[in-house]
Amino acid sequence: MRNRSAKSHLQMFKNEYQGGSHVEVFSAQGRDPVSKWRLLGSVKKEYCRDIKGYVYVLEGGSSTTTTRMQFPKNEKASLGLLQPLLVFQIMIPEEARLAIELLILDGAGSRRRVQFSTSLKEVSATPLNARVPLVVTAGGQWLNLCLDLQSLTGKLFHRQVYKSLEGISIGGNCKIRRIFTLKPSPTPSEQKFVEIPRGLVISTDSVLVHTQIIDQTSCESLASSRHHQQQHSTAGGLRPGKHAPSHVAFGTKIDIPAHILRHSLTPSSLSSESLSDKSVSTVGDGISFREGVASGRGLVPRPPLHPPVDPQTMKIQKNR
């Protein structure tokens, strides 16, 4: 009995009605809206004229850890939010750093942590942790940022079922007006449209508010885009970078296309010795190579595009 009551007491939203259109998690309005939040760094409340209401401002500079809002304040407590759509009414400055971390409880009773960050470039996941790039479509503008936790849990953790949201942490640079959860749509597998309840809409004529959904589809799009970039950069089996010869053109360093390198390599070039004193030049409409070769290894120079000319007679020499 004692363990049951303690557990019930620590789940902050367990005894609240969650069968309506939404559950409000945070609002910048009111006397002390962050009394149950843990604040770290530069977090302040101010009036925003654009949306004619109060907001909380996080100013973390280049770090997403020194300035943070965490809910609940007590790490031993949990939220117990059941509705699977989590919405942040938020403004993220252009090129600003922001990280949102969520603690999710799945149907098997395991707690899994998901981090969304503007600093990440690709989706990655382990059995208990996942990291997802936060690609903001409307930087510097007010946004209804909707996270489909049901879809994301199944995608990131091998078809696990979302049960509840247990914790929220926001760090970096942003302005926050409100956080709330929503009921899923009739077709949760393809959550392409989110209807914000009338009482939660940012009502202003001077500000355009966008809605962005992050779900399984957006994660797959990020992974597909990343894979396409890798295939494009590694065409021909050579990766760009320090292992690929490069050419400097108009002050910009570019990697030499792999198909040109293949036509310039010979079987005798597969030696363990390294290249030395190599350089690249452009001839006509292509790229040729000039180099001093160590131990017989290297790229074979392209034949001249024009027959050689005798400097004394100024006549074209015939190839013998």
C-alpha cells in the first residue's frame, strides 16, 4: 500500500482528467507558472508584443546545457501524460542552438530518452536512447512544434508502444508561450494535420504562426536525405576528404571526381608506397596529373591534347 501511494503521488498528472481535447503542461501566464519547474541559467519572463502575452525566454548562447527548463523539478517524480501529441508554442531564433529532451515510458515499462537538437545531423538510436535532428522550418517565427510521440516511439525503438510522457527538458535559446498535449488524430499512422484547440491558438493579426510535425515520416525523410548525400559523395567508391585528391579552383578546394581518378590509375599503381610531390592542373576541358612518383607508384599523366611542336622549326612533330 505504501509503495502504491508513493508511486501515485509522484505521477503529477495521473489523477487529472486526460480524456479531453488537450492537457495543458505549461503556460507563461499566471503568477508563478514555473513553480514546479527546475530552472538553470538565464531564464526569464517577459511580455512579448508580437503575440500580446507573456513568454519565458531562454538565452543559452552557444550551449544547450547551461540554460535549461526541466519538468518536473524533482527527478524522482514523473508526469504521467497519456496523450501522444506534444505541442510546444515556441519561437526559435534563426541559427540558434536548442535541445529538447523527453523521457518516455513504453508499453513494456521501460523508460526511453529522446533528444531533439539543432546541432544533430542524423538520426541515431540505441535500445534506450535516441537522438533526432531538430530541423526548424520557420526560424525566428512563432511555431506550433508538434512531436508525435506514438509514431516516434515505434520508429526509434523497434515498434515499441508509447504509454506516457514522464519528463521534459528544454535547453538553449528560445521563447516559450505554452506546452500542451493533444489527442491523436483518427489516422495516427499518418499525422499530417494537427488542429490546435480554439482556446490555445496564438491569436494575432501581425504574426504568422506555423505548425510543424515531427513524426516517423520526418525521421525517415532525414535518414533518406542523409543516405542520398552519402551515396552522392562516395560515388565511385572514393570518399571525399583527406583520402581523396583535391584541386583548388578559383580559391575553393574541391575533390577530384572519382571517375577521373579511375581512368588515371593503372594496375602497377597498387603499391604500398605513398605518393610524393604530386600536383594537379587543368588542361583543356579535363583534369591531368603531374607528379614525382616514389617507387614507381602514382597516377599516370594524361597524354598531351595536341601533338608536340619543334621549337626551332615551329613544325608539328610526327609521333613515331
